[in-house]
Amino acid sequence: MNLLRKYNVAAPRYTSYPTVPYWDTGSFDLTQWQQLLKKAFQATNGKDGISLYIHLPFCESLCTYCGCNKHITINHAVEAPYIKALLQEWQLYLQLFGQKPRIREIHLGGGTPTFFHPQQLRFLLESIYKSATLLPDASLSFEGHPNNTTAAHMQTLYDLGFRRMSLGIQDLDPRVQEIIHRIQPYETVATVVEQARLIGYTSINFDLIYGLPLQTAAGLENTIRQVMQLRPGRISFYSYAHVPWVKGVGQRLFTTADLPDEKTKQGLYELGKKLFTGYGYTEIGMDHFALEDDDLHQAYKKGQLHRNFMGYTVTHTSLLVGLGASSIGDGWYAYAQNEKHIATYQQLVGKGQWPVVRGHLLDEEDLLLRRHIQALMCRFETARSKSDPQSDAIIESLERLQELEKDGLVEILPGKVLVTPKGKPFIRNICMAFDARLWRKLPATQLFSQAI
């Protein structure tokens, strides 16, 4: 446990590099973003197509562990105006691109996408399809809450080409469910999974979390045993991020006294990993496990796994369009994030204005470091390319990695860095060694959750 004490520090999750707190927002320019966006579109549309993330932020109740941007309401009259705004924003992209997008990937995230009535989702997606070409092998997925994901939701989305679904399970222990305000019995989850498979869904992911309040080893083991009866193809096993200074009232409904200490939390991770492996799952990236016949596992084996703001994906496009309040777009050479407040977002797009409020234009060093961090996250290794420029940042990164090599977490070879099996739980720390922007300006206050 000495390594745990040493490396359990605040660390980014690296869905991007630079991470959002280190974006150079002062140098960001909307016109440049649009130019780079169009450049990325022209480079990828005829080849790989584009990815589309649609943020649907509404939930009927607050889950107190949640770190997502969401709006709690039981008023479903919010659906139509929000979808209208999404389509107005989509029109801004269509005008910029000047030609029909070819869509390789769509993900509906939240919030709770299944908060929306199935016919509202149909209207949204059919409207997008009319103005784009949906590629035959497009990967379409959505997030669902077991309590409100109905057979009608699943059938509607299946008819629109969706074959993947992700269910937020988190934990099946009644005590944990009560304190995190997400009460969903095993029978409810089992019904949704059974219906999904009968409809024809070929990939089901479960989100589980370790480190939740009141969580115990016995309770987590029981949760995993129940999950194995349903045998999802993928499991996301996330570390609970306790950041009440960022996420506000929800995470203040319990205290650190309710949380497992760092030794217990590490034990929960090791228990989960041991059980998943015993049931035939492979650790394919940070927090993610997959069965051998799942596409995510196949992409990992082939070295084709990709990571972006949606998490791990089997597709790799150079352009991710983010629609909706707080969504982040990735044009490879630049990032941009939308206005978070729903009413303001709707007002902006209603006036024909881009709702982007901040962003970052990547320089040559950013692009180089991004590639190495991406490789570590997706393949547990990274290598120097012959075309790589000389970089002081890489030299400094290798110097920082020497301490991790002494601890057996990485192996440094000529032109290559390998993560050891011992080092996989510390992948965030390993990636931090390449985070030049963080090391040049260490935060004065805690910006990120703990690494373990």
C-alpha cells in the first residue's frame, strides 16, 4: 500500500490533452475554431466520417454521486424546445461544412437521454439523418437509466440504427442505492437487459462505481455476482470522484466519513478487477473491461482503440461534433465547449449564434503530447515516431517517468514506454508525466479527483 499512498494524488482523467482546466482560453478565437473545424471536416468526412455527441441534460431526480452537467425536472415540456435548439445548432455546422456530413458514430449522453419521449428522440435523429449520410457500419449508442428506459425507447432507437446501450447501474446494494439516491432493484435492470436482447441489441455496457458512500467489499462482490448473471459485453468500472467543490449540493448530501478510506477503496478496485478477470473479462483501458467477443476488446487487441470526450470507442474520426448545452467538440487541432446553462444555450442558437463559450487551439507540442497520452490510455504503451520533432517536453516527461520505473509501474525502452501490469491501476499518474502544461503551472487548489 506504499505505492497507493505515494500515487493517490489529484490527477486528470485525460479524455483530452490539454485537460479542460489547462485550456488556453485567452488565446481562443471562434473564427479560428471554425476554420480548424472545417479543416478537420474536409480531412475526415470523405474518409472516416465524423462523430456526433448529443448532450441531453435532463433528469427527473438527482443522483448524489453524479458529476455530469444536468438539470433536474419532472416537467417534460422542456423536451421540444431543447430538441429545437439542438437542430438549430446542427444547422450552424451544416452551413459551415458546406456539404453533407457522413456520420460514423453517434452517442446520446446525459443527463438521462431516456428522459425524452421516444417520439421526441425519433424526431431529433430523423431530422439529423435527413441532412447527413449515416454510414452503413455507423456505431450508434445511448445511455439509459434502468428505471425509465422502456421497451418503446429501445425499439425506437433500434429502428433508427442503434445497437449499443449503456446502463448506469453503479451498485446494487440497497444501502448504497439509498444514499446515492439511485434506487433500482436488480429485477428492473434484468428486465431492461432482457428486453434489449429480445429487440436485437448486440452490445450492452454496465457502468459500475467503486468508492461510493457506504460501499463494502461484501456489497460490491454481491453486486458483481448479480451483474454476471446478466453478462454485459462491457463493464465500465469507475472510481468515484468526490469533488463537492465542483459538483455542488449533490455530493454534499454525505461526507467523507461515509466514503471508504483510500486503502479500502483500492481493495474494492482490486476485488472488482479480480472478479471481472475470473468471469472472462479483459482490462482494455482505464476503468474498462470487455468480453473477448465484444468490439471494444477486438479494437484493443488490434491496437485500434480510441478515446475521446465520450470515453473509449471502436471508431476513430478526426472530428467530434458536440451538440447541446455543455457539449465539447474536438476538431483534433482545437477543442470548444458550449454554454452550460440550458436557457442561455437555447437563446444563443435561437438567434443563429454559435453557443461556444471557451476553447483551446492546440500547438505542435500539444499535438505531440496528446498522441502519447492517447496511446498510453488506449494501448498501455507509447512509442516515438520518426517524424516526431525534437521536444524538451518529451525529455522532461521521460525524466519524470524514471521514478515510476523504479517503482515498477513502467518500463522505459529506447523510443518506447510500456506500462507494466503493476502500473495499470496508476495509468493516470503515468499520463501525468507527459502533462507539460500541468507541470509548468501546478494548481494552487485541487482541480481533479484522486487518481485511485
